[in-house]
Amino acid sequence: MKKIFYLFAAACLLMSCNDSNQTGKGVEPTGLGVQAEGTAGAKVTVVGKDIASDAKFYLAGQDSNAELEAEILASGAEVTLPYTLGEFTLSVEQGGSSYNVGKIRVAVTGIVLPDNAEIGEKIVITANGFADDAAIFIGSEDAQATFNASGCELVVPATVSAGENAVTVKQKGTEQELGKINVTEAVAKKNLTGFSISMMGNAIVSFSASYDDAGNPVSFDSYSIKADGSKYTFTGDDLSWTFTVENGRVAGLNLAGKDYKWEYDEDGHLVKFHVDDYYPYTIEYDNEGNSVLGIYEKKDLLCEPNHIDLANALAMVMTIEENKAIYYSAVMFGWAGKPSTNLPSHFAMDEETKYEYAYDTDADGFVKNVADEMGFFQITCTY
């Protein structure tokens, strides 16, 4: 009889041990750890042994003590972070006791924002971890950002002070600085409605453009334009393409179902681009930021940041064999990157012969006509 009693007691003890492993009672988790930073709203992995199946996870600090959604795994757990930003201590509760897992910073991550922007300019911020109540501030001004899956778009408010400003996101009662941006006063802008280049009186290229009341492009020559966020689709009888415009310049081209990247140097000059499926066109710049496709002997001929790079525009007439409209549409809408520092003062017929340009500008300094002294080339711009 005693033997049977001992066997029964041993069985009960074994069952008790199994129950302890499942609920965490009497078992301490060991080897706990978590990464130092996690994206707000995303999942992070907690490593550790003996985490009970009914364990609960919390973030302590900054009044965030709500239980986190968690999935217990054989090697630890997977925990979903809140959208509350800041430094926290992640803890796990099981068996009536609490254990610290480690410190973690919940943050907006993967941040990419431009170094510079003009007042009134539309900019794109790429980032992960924005909440549904997120708001972007430049300095102390709410930029009224529009959010999407990859980040947000905003227009630099007119009330932002020129100079270096902190860019901050505020969400769920917390905030985080995303970086700094140098804000400059808006430079006078005019929508270019016509652009043509003629040689010896014969037109080589001639393009026109129209805009809606808000200044958004709606047509380019015979091509209609449909905007969808950062994408602008040009549709015509003979050719159709889509630009992806980021930070005010073409980031990529989709043509006949294929994607092509347009590339820029660290100063924002266009250095490599596609207009077809054959090869990329390339442009180089000197130490003063001038395209090597032009001659610049008069340094007082400045090219404003929102003007056309005339040296490149003239050279591309003779360089691009097909689909010139793709390049010139980007040029006319100001999407072809930062122009050269100076306007070209001369053009060369050969290595020994060069001719000076004469410029006709309007009261705001925008170029209306350019012609060389011999009348070989003439460039006309209308606004």
C-alpha cells in the first residue's frame, strides 16, 4: 500500500512540475535581452529561456505601462511596440513576479530628409514608425504633412524662419527630432510655358506646357499629365511615360514597363539619366558647379536655382537621339536637378572658334531670349 502511495505522490509532483513550466509559477526566465532600438509600431524579438506561455510584457517609463501584444516562442518572444516614442525599460511578468528584459528606444527610424528646402517648397521625408496622429513640425510650425506607407510629404510653411530648423514628429503625446533642415527664402519662380531652340532660323525643338490654377502641370505639348502623389504620368499618341518626382526632381522614369533611375551628385546636379532603353546619358560638372557642356567666361552671368541649365539644354538637342520630350519635360517643370552656377557666356563651333551669347531677360531676371553673335543658335523661353 505504501508503495502505491509513493507512486501516486511522485505522479502528482511530476504533474505539478509540468504545470509550473507552462504557467511560469516557480520558474524564473533567464538570458533575457532585447535590441537597443525598435521602430514604433513594429515587432521586436525578445530572447530568453523559460518565458511562460501566459507571460505579459510591459514598457515602463513615460507613463506607458499598457500591456504589449506578444507571441511566445520557443526561443523567447516577439513583442509589438507601441507608437509612443522614447526610452523605456521592457519588462516581463510571470508567476506573480516582474523581470527586466532590457532598455529599448522606441523611435521613428529609416529617416531620410533633404538638407535644404525653400519656404513654400514641397519636400518628402522617408521614415518608418509614424502613428495615425503623427504631425511634422519644422521649427515650431506644423507643416500639415500628408502621410503614406513610405513616410510623408509636406510644404515648408511660409511662417518658418529662414536658417537651420529642427524637424520634429509629435505623436501619442511624445516627440522625436528627425533631423535638421536649412530653410531658405523662396526664390521667385515662374512657370515655363514655352521653350524652343532654333539653328540658323530653323526650329530644332519646340515644347509648350500648361498648368492648373495651383501651378501644377497638366499638359506638355501633346501629352496629357495625370498626377498621383509623387508620380506624374505623361500620355500621348506616340509615347507615354511616368516620372517619380522626389524632392523636386525626377528620381526615376518608367518607360514601356521598365524602370530607370535618374542620378544626381551630392550638390543635386543631374549626372546620369535615361530617356530610352539603350544607355544612360551622362553630364559632368567642374569645381564651380558648371556643366562641362558649356563655356563660362563671364562669371557675372548667374543661373538662379529655379532656372533652366541652358548649357545642358542646348547640348542635349544634339545628343539625345530619341524621346527628347522626356528630358525636356523634366527641364521645363524644373525637375532636372540643380542647374549650373553660371549661364553659358559662349558656345564653340570647334576647338579654336567660339561665339558670345547675348541675353534678353525680363524684369525679374528670367531669360527670355538667348542668341549668339553670329546667329547660329537662338533659345526662347516664355512664361
